[in-house]
Amino acid sequence: MSELHSDRRENNGADQRIESGSVDTPRARARSVMTTKLYGGRPSSAFSNRVTSARKKKEDVLVLSHQSLMTFASFVNQQLIELIAVKLGVHRSTINKIKTNVIDEVSKLNEPIVLQNFKMLWSWRGPKSTSRMVEQLLNVLRGINRWELAAVVSTAHKEQRRMRMTDFM
């Protein structure tokens, strides 16, 4: 096995070089094509760079992520969340629909308040969050004199992370 023996064979009309001891799988062939010994890594292209930068632009702001808003909703009372949601532009009808939603038709149980709070914030946030939305939330919190909540949101945003339970204690 000290020498490498190579042979050529035809596979579907294409020549392939197979070294003894190596596995001839589509994955192995893809790796050999994508690995360049000259540059020491995967080749990059203008297209792959554009795709990567476009993906970064689409990423959500962590401070307004699902987990982060759920944490925020669990530490703030419902009346305050309603006020924040209204100031952020959520319609009163949407808030009322969230508050009256029942999870069990038989017993007529409403959703837990934390989940209602989260849904009010999520209805404002929508499918994608931006830094501009963080500024909007901060302005609302400062406008209603909730500076301690604004400080939590601002700190988490500056540190590019989600809000944590320890931030509110």
C-alpha cells in the first residue's frame, strides 16, 4: 500500500480517476473538486459572496427574535404590553382578538397571558425584524417613561443578543 495505484474507468461516458484506497462516491468527488491545493480551501466566487451578503441582510435582529420577545412578554404585565402594542401601531381589534382567543372550546379557557402578550408584540414585529424596529420600540418605551425596559432592550441590541431573563432581575 506504499504506492498509490490509479486506473481510469468509464462511468456514464465520463472519465474518472480513482486512486486505490479512496472511495468513489458523489460526495468524495464533490470534495475533491471543491478543494484546491493551490489556495488551500474552497474557491469563492462573486456569486457566492453576493448570496452570503444577501443572507446576512435577511437575518433578523436578535433582540426582536421569537425567544427574546417571549422573554420580554413574560416580564411585562398585560396592560403595559397593550399600551406598547397600540403605540407601535397594532390595531385595537387585533389586540381584542388576541385577548379573546380561546384554546379550549369546551371549557372556554383563554390563552395564557404570556402568550397573549407575545402575540401582541409579534403582530407588530411581523416576519422580519430590523434595527429600525428596535429604535421604534425604544422610542415607545422611553415615551411612556419605562426607561428600565428601554435599557434592557438597548443593552441587548448593542451586544447583538437576545434578551435574557437575567436582564429583568
